[in-house]
Amino acid sequence: MTPLTRRRLANFRANRRGYWSLWIFAALFVVTLFAEFIANDRPLVGRIDGRWFVPVLADYAEDDIIPDGLPTEANWHDPELLREIAGRGWILWPAIPYAYNTVVLGLPQPAPSPPTAQNWLGTDDQARDVLARVIYGFRTSVLFGFSLTIVASVIGIAAGAVQGFYGGLTDLLFQRFIEIWSGMPQLFMLIILASIIEPGFWTLLIFLLLFSWMGLTGVVRAEFLRGRNLDYVRAARALGVSDTRLMARHILPNAMVATLTFLPFTLSGSVTVLASLDFLGFGLPPGSPSLGELLGQGKNNLQAPWLAFTGFVVLGGVLTLLIFVGEAVRDAFDPRKLPGGGR
């Protein structure tokens, strides 16, 4: 590890708020990656009549579990099936015995019902467990944000590098194209797209990618415009180094310093975009777990304040953590910062 890298890590750790925000966000993300093992309407594992079953990973018919069962898929919340299993063996349920699309039966009042010992954050207007939907929705939002940020950053960095390195007519034409393309009405185009096909995870990702790649282009372009005239770059070019090697090995590492400071903020913006589209009804298909859809339910059900409160706290908490991480990354790459955070 170089002294520069050690100094940057020391500056990142010195920002305690951002340092702990990164650990909290990473822990939440890792936990929600295994959402099926935390919130599911199927048992994790069971042993019935001396045989092992793993319902969380495989589908079973009733007659596969008990001899006189039906040949249809087992409903693990069926009271009669549960009584039969209790007399023949045991099953282990996850911490939350509901998936994001499970309709909770036997509620104390019509849906949306308030938080209870059975449903810790209550249910939504379709009698689905809110906590289970939050866990799955958090995972979907973060994975969507990561995918959009990574792919858009790669395209934007490549476009900015070509612009800044070659300059001249290439830069001029590229800038005019970006000005025109960035002026396109994204929301209206998305509404037209939604009227033609049903938006999904990959459809939205590809559509937003068409416009999101321009976020880092300006920063990378400016760094390449400055870096291409430095002495060591001119010397490498005089020695016959190819343009691709010059861009990748000699200029890009310096340009990445400014780029990396923007990535946490880009990620938070990607999460916000998906939540906004789901809130407006142009996002993921109906029924999909989404933080924006939860906020929309809170707006439509003012008599159930736990819906809006849960959506606001979760989405606001995620964005706050990402902003704090972004501030810590910015401090880490600040050349004026001394090791430990001083100036």
C-alpha cells in the first residue's frame, strides 16, 4: 500500500460520520441480499417423517409432504397442513413469516392495519406485511442504484476521456450532442414507453442509462483536457505510446480522483430516481416491492400514518448514509487534508 493510499484511508477514517455510515449501509445491504431467508412465507427447513425439506429453495406439493395431501403446491400457512406437520415432525420459520407479496389473513381490522406483534410495521392497503416489503424494496432499490451507477459511470468516463483527450472537432461535436440529448424530456418519454410496454427492472435500467451517463462526462473531460498537455504525457506520446495506453495508464488515474468523489452522490441519485418513478406509477410493475410505492400508499392512505412514516424513514435514512459516505470520500481525496483529518 502506497503512502498516498494510506493517507487517504486515514482521512476517510477520520470522518467518523462517513466511516460508520459506510459500515451501517454495508451491513444493511448484506443482510437484505438474503431477504428470502429473513422474510418468507415458506419455512427455511423442516424434517417430516424422517425426510428433510428445504421449502425456501424448492417447491413441494402437499402429497410430497404428507401421504394424503393434495397434488397441488403446498400452502405452508394452511392450518390443517401445519397440524399434520406438527404430528409428523417440525419446520423452522424465518424471522418474518411473510414474503413481500403474501396476503396476511386474520388481521384485527381491515387493511391497512396498524403495527402489531404479528406485523411489526403493520400492513399496507392490500394486507401485505410492510416490514417484508421494506426489506425486499431496500434490496431492489440498492441493486438498481448500483447497476445504474456502475454502467453509467463506465460509459460516462469513456465518453469524457475521448472528448478531453482528442479535443478539437471531436470535443465540439460531442458537446453539442450532449447539450441536445440532455434537453430531452425524460419523464414524457418514460410515459410514452410505459404506454407501449410494461416497465420492469431491466427496462427502466436501460432507459435511465440513456440519460444518466452524462453525469460524470464533464468532470472526466476537464481532467483529460488538462492532463493531455502535461509533460509526462507528451513524453510518453513522443516515445510512441498508443492513445489507448496513454488514456488508460497515464491520464485516467488522475481523472478518477475527481470521479470517485461523485460516485456516492450518483448512487443516491439513482436510488431517488427509482423511488420517484415508483411513487408516480411509472416505475416497477404493480406489486413489486418498492420504497417509492410505499410512499405512494402513505399518500393514498392518510389514515394509516405508519406507511408514510416507514417509507420516509427508510428512504431518508438510505440517502443520508450515502451522503455521509460521499462526504468522507471527498475528504479522503482532498489533497489539503493531512492524515487524520487536519489541514
